[in-house]
Amino acid sequence: MANVVEIWYSSVMAETYLRQLDGDTKRLAGRATGVCRLQGFTLIELLVVIAIIALLMGILMPALQRVKKQSKGVVCKSNLKQIGLAANFYADHYDLYIPRSAEWGGDIKPWFQLFMPFIAQKPVNDDYRSVDIFRCPSYPDREQTVCYVVNGWRNTNDGGSSMQRIATKLTACARPASTIYLADNEDGPWRTIIKKATDRDVTRCDVFRESHLPMSEDHGITSGRRVARARHRNGCNSLHLDLHVGWTAAKDMAAEMWSFQR
């Protein structure tokens, strides 16, 4: 009897072992062929994952937007720095005189065209529109080809100001480090988009009165604000006559910063 029980027990254990071995073999085969059963996500789990992704996007997007704006500001400052180098080369070539007018006609050319022979980027067929350094990447209208305005400020004997139409010697400026030469051009319905150098309104790319400054509320074609109020944060980038580039808050910009005489 004992022998019969032992034989029965052995057969049961052997069958159990074979079943376990068969299961292990199938699992190993599944892994080897890349075929395996995965438990699917429930609807709640999917909604949780989507909510987490949306939350992360909400956190990251404003930061990415700030980085994008900052990178555009860096490009703008780099443009002004290159224009400053061109102004320096121009002054060396013309006995320290620099252009201060946006007027054109006959032999008279606006400031940005006069710098063409001295810029690092080479124009195509003498066309300034192919030169990227005259464009600020933060300017809202991509068709604008002149994104900066020049210092055309001339003090008058009665304490006022008027347009400076001719070039001026750098040595005529009393404080070059604190005197602005170029600044961001304002955008708005009163500011014309310059598409070519012969556009009549290219003459409005200079600054020579207080109503042109960023805190002005004047929106006139001739008298309206010309310096950007909030191109970069709450102010604008500017090139100074000592050729350094900086940022100036709109509320801090004053007429004295544009005057050659203090």
C-alpha cells in the first residue's frame, strides 16, 4: 500500500513540475520574441497623465516665452553693436563726422544707407533691405526694414530743439557715454512701415523733439512718439555715442539723453 501511495504522490509532483516548466517556457519564449501581455491603462490613469502634462506645459510655456523674448533682445543689442562699429568706421573715414539725419534726396542719404560700406553683412545690389542688422526681431511688423531711429536733436537758442540735417563731429558731444545715438523705432498706426530707402516717410526715422520720446502720448505722423515705449520689457535698447549698447526704461528717458550739448 505504501508503495502505491508513493507512486501516486510521485506522479502528482511530476505533473505539477511539468506544468510549471511549461509555463516558464512560454514566458521565456514570449520575452525572446518580444510578445508579452501588458495590462492597459484605465481611463482615470490616462486622465491623470494628461492633467500632469497640461500642468507641466502651463508651467514651462511662460518660461519659454520669456527666454524667447530675452533672446530677441540679445539679437537687437548685437545689431546695435554692429551698427555702432559701422558708425565708428564711418567717423574714422570722414574726419570724425557721423550722420544724424534720415533725410534723402539727390546726394543726401539717410544714416542707414551711409553705413552700408562699413557693415559686416554685405548688401545685395546695394540694397539695405538685405541687411539684417537694421531689423529688430521684436518689431511686430516683419515688413519693417528700419527698426531704429537716429539722434537728430539740435538745440536752439531759445532753449527748444529742431532737426539736425547735417553730420556732426563726435567731439561736439559733451557726454558721449550718456548720449543716445540710436534707439528702437516705435510701432503703431502713426508709424509708417519703411519698405525701401525712397519711401517718403523714411525721413521720420529720426528724433529731435520731446514728443518723439517714449512717454509721449502724441500719435501724430510728424510729432508723434518715435522711440519705442515697450519694445524690450518696459523700455528700449539704445546705442550711445561712446558705442556702448544698453537698455533704458521708458520712464527714465529724458530729452537730455539726446542733446549733444548739456
